[in-house]
Amino acid sequence: MPSLITPDLLNKSSKILFIAHLALGDFTYLQNFFQAFALKYPQLQVDLWVDEVRRTDDASRWENLSKYSLYDWVENCPCFHKIYKKTFSPVLYQESILEAQQESYPIVVSLATLRPHRYAVLARTIAGPGFVVGMQEQTWFMRWLHRSSYHKLDASIRVEAVDRDNPRHISAVYANWFDQLAGIKLAPAERFPFVTVPEKWDVAAAIRLEKWSVTAPIGQLIFINPFAKTKKRCWPLERVISLIQTMQQHDDFRDGRFIVNAAPSDLAEARAMLEAARLERTELFCAEENFFQLPAMLKKCDLIISVETAVMHLANAVHVPVIALMRQKNPEWVPIDTDNSRVIFASGKREWVSAITVAQVMKEIE
């Protein structure tokens, strides 16, 4: 099947802009495809627009949004030339559009699946007479409802519905997108995530462990991440405390050390609860300065236990065994490395991650 963007257009163009509303989990797998695209078309300047879906007029939120940890990662990725990341306020969003229009992109591609009709309009606004590719909604009615927006596209990426009974992994979904776009083909083994941690942050992780007196392979080092952006994907801190107490009674983990991860917004609550529990050999961790603090610390661990968020995918990227706690809603997002990953699903289709018990986790550990 012919590519949506012809080889002739790709070869004669000097630059291309990708638009996406990226989360860390998305980029964990998309990075491979962006890299493969840049290698196949080395003459193309590959630019990236990271759209902030939380864009707001509330100035009190701008500082936090501007420090989104994903930016640290994409800026360290050598395949990107220019990154638009000031899209968190309406004013900066409009300024970014003007800046992008001045680049006169011959090709603009929207990979946005959330409200794709709006991104079709954005892509055309930026591209002007350029070639625009984007997503469309799956149902005929929604495509008809937003037909005026989708008419702005020169080509559309076919988006297939996820079969919940036999889902493709999210990396296979992305593989299909890039195959349609430009004939980029990655075998399953080539889709495994990776993260290149700058030496600065590896050293910082080692210094922090030394400060915690974790200087020798005594017992095991276990990293537990109970937090996600939504409550449906979080695991209660009370359950984390109970798990650590239970593991500390287990012969294999009597001398183990535990690291509990928290986002900056959850740090105060986590600190208070852990201090009240008076857990031994347990430290609280937060990547407050830079994204790479997180994978640098994950690399040092022997086991990672995480809810369904980027941490469980980064565990595969740094080749550390992971136990993933997930809902049944998004089975396409399971960790890709099945040899080093164990997944515990909440039993009910509508149950939250909080329904998973300590006993279920211990069963996978023992």
C-alpha cells in the first residue's frame, strides 16, 4: 500500500513537523519510531510540537506545566531539531503558532487521537499550503459531525479500534501509524523502549543511594510507585505500607531496601504517611529536578512495582523486572517485555487499581 506521504515529497522536503499531545508513556514507545523516521530521511529537519491538553488561563498553574518532565526527555533526543513546548497558556499557544508558521513546513503530521478534529485545524493553520496528515475519529457520525475540520487534511491515518479480547500492544498501534505515514517498519524486537540517561544523573542517583547508606548489594532494592495522574490508576499508600511490612517479614527481603516514588504534588502526603508508619529501610523518592533522575534510580533497583503509568514502561527500558498493577480498561498498555514483566489486573472490568490486594502482589513476588 502506498505511503500517505510520498517518497518524492519526503525526499525533496527539508523539514517536517509532528504534532502530538504526548505523555511519558506515549513517548516511551514513540521514540523508536521518531528515531527510525529520522534515520530513513536524514535530510529532513524533524521538529516536534508537544501540545499541552491542560492549557489554561490560570497563571498559577503555568510554572508547574512549564516544568513537565517529558520536556527533559524529548530535548535530549537527537532526532529532534526544534521542539515547541510553550503551549500551556493561550497566549504562548498563539505565539507558538505564529513561530511555527514562519518555518513554512512543507509537511505537518498530527498524531493526536484526543479531539483529532481540532488538531486537523491546527495542523492546517500551521502548514498553510503544505501537505497535512492527521487522525480522524473512528465512528462515521463523528467524522461527519466534524467534516469541515477533516476536509483540511490531505491524508488521514486509519485508526483501528482496540479489540479488548485480543488487543494489539500499543507499540504495534504506533508501528501501524508510521508504516502508513512513510513506510517505516519496525519488527517487534525493535519496538522495545530505551532511555539514554546522561552520566550526570547516573552519578546523582549513586550519590543519593550512598546518602541512604545503600552502598552494597545487601538484600534487594525494591522501587514502588503507587501514583498516577488519575485516582483510578493509583494504589493506596496504606497498601504500599502494608506491602513493605509484609515483604520485610519474607526471608528474601528481610534485609531489603525500599524506595517509594511520589510525584511532587503527592510528596507531602507520602512523606507524612511514611513517617507515621515508621518503616525501616524505606526511603521516599521524587524526581523533582529532572526527568532523568527517575530512570537513573530505576536502573539501580532489583525489582520495580508500579501502577499503570510511565514507570512500568521505563522499567522495561532499563531492563529491571517489573510487577505492573493495572485496570482491565487499557490492556494494550501492558509492559512490552513479557519475559521481565508480570501484570496483575483488577478482577472486575470497571474496578480501579485500588482493588488489587497486597496478597495478590505477594503471590507474584514469592
